Amino acid sequence: MERIYLDHSATTVLHPRVLAVMAESLERVWGNTSSIHQVGLEAKERLEMARQQVAAFIGAAAGEIVFTSSGSEANNAALWGVFQSSGKKHLIISAIEHPSVLECARNLRRFGVEVTEVPVDAYGRVDPERVRSLIRPDTFLVSIMLANNLVGTIQPIEEISAITRRQGIPLHVDAVQAAGHLSLEVDRLGVDLLTISAHKIYGPKGAAALYVRRGLTLEPLLRGGHQENRRRAGTVNLPAIAGFGEACRLAQEELEERYRHDASLRDRLQSGLEKLGVRILGHPKLRVPHILCACFPGWLGEMVLLELDRKGICVSTGSACTSGQASSAYVLEAMGLSEEEAAAAVRFSLGRANTADQIERTLQVIGSMMKKVEQ
């Protein structure tokens, strides 16, 4: 039985070229990047090559890239680091942020931080004017994701950044789900901090990056070493970072091709699901090309997932970070869906290896599944 993987928002398979770069790094460039002898200097050179590749991917300077172990760490580093260096105690986030932002924000309350969650509309969009109205003299950061990990809705980041810049407030953007699908030019977006992760763009797990605009003071989340220009302590995972750099290079090179491929398959899947009476969630146009969130009336999302899995089709009921929990429903409930509707949601996320035949097979399985219940 052919396995059809439609869960690329959870993670992606390594690109063959990325795997080759990682293997070369493991075999040939194995030194500690902090060592000043020849072996260490070779490793340092390879690290800085990857940093240049990641920086080029988002239109940044190499010195503005801080490598981390994950997108979650990068998000925590952004919120905690700006709080620690600001002396202020008001944080603004959206109501549908990734759990790594939500939980970090809630933890900051223990340190006297007041957290304001900006509501979203029925499509999962933030109103920039609402953000403007919530900014206060003691606001130290606004953190709004670029694309939601469950419904794929894209936020008006350029409009929000125009507001935060006029107010002198740093803007952090979690771009993990947008990376490899949308242009992430940081100057165009107007962001001060931005998070991306390797394993969402056909790179390895264990490598991510936080862009920190030059001149922004950021206290380190992890202390005890001089690595990453004293912005993140710990011996770097060079093979993973080398793979991350190559994944960024490939994503930049193939951006338009990947966009067309994923959007074409998503539209085909959406058309077929709508004919079966399935409701599509999120914004109809302002969305990333690879994510499609659907509400199956009369079903539990987990039951749909299990039925598809029996046929070799891999999907998700929400973020893999909340697998097995009901907490992913907070995104849909913030969009105005009932608890029952949120529980009926399934996320399909497409990738470079998916084909039109796989989409047709998926639709056939779903059609048979729904007819079986009707009978």
C-alpha cells in the first residue's frame, strides 16, 4: 500500500542534497567551532557558510542570525530576551500563536508581565488597527506569526510593522510555517526578530534560527558560553546547521516552483472536499499554499485521521506539537467556531513529493468513508 504523506506542516523529509551536505559535515568537518586550531577553524568556516546561506534566504546580514535548536527555542529566546533587556512589562501577541509563544508569554506573567492577546476574525486574521490600539508606553514587544500552522492564514505583517516602527516597539514574527512558501525579506516585512526552522523546509530537526535586527539588544535565553556572539550558549550542532543552510539555499532557489506545485494540489484537494460537503477553514486567498484545514461535519477529526491512516494517508488534527490534546482547538475557537466544529477539523499539508494522483486517491478514500457512514 502506497503511503501518502500529507502532514508536511508537522515535519518534512530531508532533501537528498541536504542529507549529502550533512553527511559531508559529519565525516570531514567534525571539529568544535569554538576551537582555535586548524580543525576548529575549518568547522567555524563551515558554520559561517551556513549562516550566510540562512541570512541570504531572508535578506539579512550574517551577523543578524542566531542559530538555535528549534523554532520553539527561537520564539522563547525572542520573547524572553527582549523582556529582559527592555525594563518594560507589557507584551502583545495574537490569540492564535504557536504554543511556544503562548506558553512563554504566560510564563512571563510570573515575572510581572501583562500579556494582551489580540483577537482574530473568522478567517484567523489580526486587525492592525487593533494592534495599534493596544500598544502602551510599557509595551516591550509585539509578537504575531506570519502564517498560522493550523489554517494557513497569512497575517498583515507589513501593516503591523509600520505601526510598531512608528511607536518604537520591536516586532517579532514566527515565520516557521511561511518559510519555503513565501518571501521572507525582513526589510520588506519590517520585522525586528524572525523565527525559522530547518525541518519545515526539508532540512533536519535540531536546527533553527532567530533573526535579530542589528542594534536590537537581546539578553540570551541560554547562558554559560560565548557561542553565537554571546547570544546563545552551547556547542553548535554543525551537521544540522550545515544542512539547514543548504535547505535555505534550495528553498530560495525553488520558491516559485514549490509555491505553484503546492497551490495546485491544494486547490485540487479543496475542490474535491467541497464537493463532498466538507467546509474549508481559514482565509480563501490570504493563505500559504501548502496548508488546507477542513471541517468534517458530524465527524471527530481524530476519527477522520484514523480512517485515513488505515489507508496509508497521513494527516493531522492540528499542530504536531499538541498531538493527542484538544489544545489545538484554541485557534479555531478564536475564529468563532464552536467546540464541536473545532473537534471536527483536519489539517492537510502538502509537500514537494506529493502528486495529483495522490490527491485523487485521498479524495476517493474520503468519499468512500463518508458514504459508508451515510449508509
